[in-house]
Amino acid sequence: MKFRWKKEVPYLLFLFPAFIAYTALIMWPLLQAFGLPFTDWKGYTMEGLNYVGLKNYIKILGDKEMVYAIKNTIIYAVFNPMLVTVLAVPLAVILNSKMKTKNFQRAAFFFPSVPSALILGYLWSYIMSPLDYGVLNRFVTALGFEPILWLAHPKVALLSVILVSVWNVLGWHACIYIAQLQGIPEDLFEAARIDGATAMQMFFRITLPLLRPAMATSVMLLLINALKIFDLPFALTGGGPGYSTTMLSQVIIQRGFVDKMYGRSMAAAILFCIFVVAVTVIQRKAARED
Amino acid sequence: MRSLWKKVRCIIGEATMLLICCIFLLPFYYLVVNTFKNQQEASSAPMALPATVSFENYIKAFDSMDFFRSFGNSLLITAVSVTVIVLFGAMAAYPIARRKHKVYKGILLYFLLGYMVPAQTIMVPLYLTLQKMHLLNNIWGLVVIYSSWCNFSLFLYQGFFGSVPEELEESARIDGCGPWKSFWLITFPLLQPVTATIVIFEVMWIWNDFLYPYLFLSSNKSFTLVMQVYKGVGQFSNDWGMMMATMVIVLIPVLVFYLFMQKNIVAGITSGSVKG
């Protein structure tokens, strides 16, 4: 097909603003982010750059904080989506039943998804505090257990971050499932009931298989957001104690904006990008084959 | 007998769910209730209702945060960015969805390329670009950055164009209406359901965003509301009564938005995520 400029120019003008904004502020920086880690660029001038090969990549992979961050981010990106999915599906089924207060309940479960994760992180840092106002430990001791260092114990802190994150997004993902549940025709369940199926059988044989598309969407969102996580651990623990809750985003920011090691920061950012894109592609493929 | 048992079971089930709801919302109760207490009372009985209601924390918080300025910054950044994202995205989706030439397919692919790129990847080069444009520590710098993420809205619009009948545009063309006029007068109003979804998602993202303001804003006069909470925690970490009051103040606009838009948010999640 021949491209007839005269006819197409008015249409190309429609593309122009988005094209410029996207090119200048996403694609051009992306190109720089790919190229600059191979040089000894110090953040000032682009002239007289020397090629340094994979030095920045080797340095960042030998960086202790980076190694911890990779481990923490993977643990987080496995357990956050898993726990949210395991809880959100039954929650959605319950919230989709005929209860008088179901609208209130949906609103209540959804509410933690609305405010900024930064604020929720600070709020939970008060709740999980070892000091007097840390109500969670009051509750734990009232039940007869020893107080737990929710945010200060290196082995518990990551678990605490995961718990808060589940509370944060559970309602949102239950909402995705409710949307799909509403599309399942009632007579499917009616027929199963007549055939003598129990509630459990109906859940595993009808509801769960029909929720597949919603699950693909929800898990993909959870995975991507889990890999990118920044605000919540930043507010809750600041990455500590030690490096026990440091996430990849935080290392990129720390190296780039605090330590001014631009080369290493961007090398980490590129590894991070490849990781995110790979996970997205694999997850999409897996969801499609299902 | 059997139906009575069923009814009882229903009531118990619903009561249990309501109890779980309340536990789920306890953190917010804790947050609000402690803003009315002094430090000593909050330490000794954090979950109790305040013995006497004191607004001292709110007065202190309000004085220290320059609320109206930050609220204005948040509002301006969000309103302008979302408008730009909607307009740029809808406009760019129009030729991609309507023109048959393969050039447009290539352009769509080009926009897809950056779709999966996380914001964190381009932070450092973006910082330098903003520096060159003299837009650091400037709310317009943030507007420019948020607006560049118009590819998300582009895809949502492009997917929706299929369900907007082309005949209307066709007949407008016969009546002598150019593409520019026919887009704004006929097509764009018909895109309204997607526009609503995009506005809600983008408002929630931009209003709540911490990453970009944290990296690119450095002085109190350009801070957004979320940044005021960050600043407050750094400055008044010991006075947590006041900190909690700051958080409540910052949460109020979000709460109002939620109460008014709840139905639309849920509709947006339904249409935006399940189909996409």
C-alpha cells in the first residue's frame, strides 16, 4: 500500500503530541539508560566518554546490597501475589453472595487500596512499633505470647512488609474477581445443585475454572507491582534492619540519587528492566497456554 | 426447621464477615482515635477512645505543613497531567485504530516498546533531562513526566475504538467535516466510558505517587500532600500524635474522592482489567 502523504498528514498530526512526549521522556532516557552504563560517565558532560565494557554490571552484581535486594524482591514477588490470590478468590465469592451488607463490606475491604502506600506504610510502622503505642504487640502479649520485633528483627521484617502489602491490595484484587463472578450465569450453579454437588465441589469445579481470565489479569498486575515495589517498604522499614527488606527499586535510587554512582545505578536499572519484562512475558505466555 | 437453621447460619456468616471488616479497618480507627489524644494517653491506652477530645495535634500539624499550598500543588499536577494523558492518548489512538496503512501498525509497536518499561529504569537519565530543561524542583516538571506516560491511555482507547461505530465519522466526512473536527465533535464524546476509567486510574496513581515527587521535588513550596507526610516523618518523628494528624489531613481529600467515585472505581476495575 502506498503511503499518500497528502491524505495522511492530518492523521499524523493526531499522533504528534503523544509521539513527542513519549519519545523525549521515555524512549530517549531508555536509550541513554541502555548505553551509558557501558561508559565511565560521571553525570555531567557527555563528551569524552570512555567505553568500560561490563565493568558497571560486574560492580553492581558484586554489590552486597544489590544481592540482598534481588533476593528480597524475589521473595516478595512470590509471596505477595500468592497470598493475595489465595485470599482474594474466596473473599470475592463471599462478597458476591446475597448478603444485606455486601456493599458496605466491599467498600470496607477496598478502602486500604485507595490511599498512598507511603502513608499506609507509616501508619503500620506505628502499629508494629515495639514501643508502647505499638498496638500489635499489645495484642500479641494479651494472647499470652512474647512480643515480636515486627520491623526490627531481620527475619521477621520482610514477612511484616508482605503482610501489610496483602492488606493493602486485597480488596482491589477481590474486586477484579467479583467483576468476573458476576458474569457467571446462575443456572450453572442451579444445575450443579440439582445434581447434588456440594458447595466445595461447586467452588473447585465451576467457580475456580471460570475465574481463570480474572486470575491471569490479577496475578500479572500483582507480579509487576511487586517487582516495582518502593513506597511501602520505604515507609515501613526504610529497607532495614540491615538490608533485610531492601528492594531493587531502592538500590537503584540509593546508588543513583544518594551515592551518585550513576553507572552502577543504571546498570542495576537495566537488569531490573530486563527482569520485569521477562517475568511479564513468561507470565503472559503461561496464562495464554492455560 | 431446616429453613430456620439456614437463616441462623446466614446471620452468623454475615456477622462474622462484618467482624472481619471491622478488624480490617482497625488501623484507620487507631490512626484517627490517637490524633485526639496527647502523647501520654496514646501510649497508655492506644486503642481506647480519647478521654477528652483535643484538637491540638491537628492545629500543630496544620501549622507545620502549609496545607493549602501542597493541596494546590497536588491538585494542579493531577488535573493537568490527567487532562494531557486523556487528550494525547485519545488523539494518538484515533489514527492507529482507524487508518489501515501499516505505518500505523509500526507506530503502535513503537508505543508498545516502552509499555513494560518500569519507571525506575529511566529515573537517572530523566533526572538529567529535567535538569537541562530547568524543570527540577518544579511542579511542571512532574506534569511533563506524568504526561509522557500517555501510552497506557493510548492502548485502552485503541482497544475501545472497535466498539465505536465508524459510520458516524463516515457520514460526517461526506458532509464535509475534516478529521480534526469529526474527531472532537463525534468520536471523542463516544469514548466517554474509557475516558472515565482512565481518569480514575490516573488520578489515583498521580495523586498518591511518591516516587517522582521524592526524586524531583526538593523544597516545601513545590511539595505535594504525600511529600508533606514524608517531610513530617523526617522532622517530627517523635511527635507521632502530630504525625498521625498530618496523615489524617492528607487522607481526607482521598476519602472524599473515594466516597464520590466508589461506583466508578469499581466499574473502572471491571472494564479496565478483565477485558484488558
